Amino acid sequence: MGRGPKDIHSFLLNDLLVVRLQGVLTAAEQHLVKSLPSEKGRDLVKQVRRQLIETARPVMEALIQEVTGATVLSLHHDISTVTGEEIVVFTLADSPLVRETKRK
């Protein structure tokens, strides 16, 4: 889309990897949502984002497997045109091994 989100956080919950992206809407998407009837603008933005996710899915799944060592079974995605927040949830075949963080 030409630019990245303002903030990204990931959460590992057993065999679920949740990725929360904030500030993802481009200026063009924000304009689309404001200038069209609310449902039409929202649906158009969601449709484009859904297509982008599906196109990038093989690359994302390979990266997740490389980092976690677990195969991705499914991917779920949604975006809010109100808050500009996007959520991607990966269901993994296994719970990845997690190493403890070193305390200072």
C-alpha cells in the first residue's frame, strides 16, 4: 500500500498468533470511507485489504513458519475503517516453543 502501520503488536496464545496493526488506513482509504455512503466505502476498503492479504498469504505463512517453527493452518483477518485498526490471526498446527526472556 506504500506505507506501513503506525504501530504493530503480536501476541502468542498457545497455537494462536494474533497480530494487531494500528494506523493502517492510507489517506486514499480514509477519503474513500468519508466520501462514499458508509457501507459502500467500508466494504470497498475491506474488499481491497482482503485481496492484499490473500495475495501476500504464502509469504506471510512462510515467515510465520520460519519464526515459530509451526505450520500455519488458517488465517483470519479484519479491518476497522472507523479506528484504522487491522487484526490478523494465524492458527498454528502446534504451540511454538517459547524461550524465557532474560531479566535484567
